[in-house]
Amino acid sequence: MRYNEIPHFSHPQHKLKFEYTEVPFKCDGCKEVGIGSRYKCSICDYDLHMHCALPSSSITHPFYTKCSFQFLPRPPGNIPRYCNACEKDVTGFVYHCKSCGFDLHPCCAKLPMALDDGEVKLYLYRKVGASCHRCGRKGRSWSYRSTCKKYNLHVACVKEMLVESWHEIYFGARNGTRKLETRIPSLRGTLQSYHRRSKGKVQKCCEIAGLALQFVISAVLGDPTTLIAGVVGSLISK
């Protein structure tokens, strides 16, 4: 259920209001990048993903059938921890399985098992034997793979593309220039190189993989219902 205004334990000073944004933001709960739907304190510039603002106290996940993940406001213990879905550091809100020691970012824990717009359909896998379109490696993190099995994107790679230059992305967006856009063409070039052997199919492959990328980016950033076409789509289709 979506509420227009909510209190939150992590920000007791003010209530947070629901809003939608096409500008990237940093979630003050999980410390990860977000876009689309969020809860925000306009007074303190405090932002939360939907999944961080309205977390479940405990969850299960089909990839870890023996685990019970509990929501925690901070990582347990004193050693560095990483998300088992995207391989990135866990520095804020987290779903943690005490018995197995697994950790999931809130947005990673809630990644849809399938993304479908009627043209492109992708399924989430814990491990995929095929090469990723961005890094060319097999295995690694969770991946989204198309039903035709030609398009595969690591969740970790999509996050790297968006997060490794987070300082530029975040502060660039706040200054009115969408630095997020500069991260997308690098993958488009990778897609073209990946399909270089079948020249006649390069353009079509890139177009379809570009659509797949839009869905995966939206899901990774916490809002799988958002295509963020204004930010990503125009660049992918060029």
C-alpha cells in the first residue's frame, strides 16, 4: 500500500512525503542509487527508496529457500559485508539471514523475478552460464536473461555502470545536468562489439538489448514500473 505521507524510524524529525522523480537520488536508508518513486523529506533533503521506506520485517527469497531474511537498519557485526545479489558493499539498510550470513540490499531483495512489457521478457536467475553483454563474463552475480537466451545482464554490471561514478551522477543531477546519461553509451558500445560477428543483426540486437537494459536499470534503482525513457531510452535507441 502506498501512503502519501509517512513517519519513519530513520528520520523521526519530520514525516516523509511520496513523490516521483526522473532525477537520480541517493537513498539515505540503504545508501544505494534510486530513481522514480521515493519518500522524501524536503526540509532535510532525506530520501528513501519505496522498499526502504516501507520494508517488511522479514522476507524469504526463492533463491535461498532455507533462509529467513530479517530487516536491519545497519549491517550486523564489525566486518565489511556485501550483497549476495549484486556483490556491492552493504552500508545501510539490509535484509540479513542470521543462520546463513547472506545479505541483500532492500531493492535487490525485491527485484522482480520477471520483467515484461509485451515485447521484451526477462527472467531473474541466481547464476547464468551465458556471457554478460557488458563484461563478457559468465556466472558472477544475479542476472536478467531474455526468454530467447540471447540477452544477459548481470545485476552487478548494471549497478557498476550506474554507481561506480556515483559522485558525478548524483552531484551532476543536482546541478541540473543529468550525468546519468554519460554512463549509458558505454554499454551500447559493448553491445555492438558483442554482436560484431553477425553484422546484419547488430542494430536489432542492440535495440532489443537496449530495451532490456531499461527494465533492468529501473528494477535495480528501486522502481521496476518506471521505464525512465527520458533518461535512458533516447540514448539507447540512437
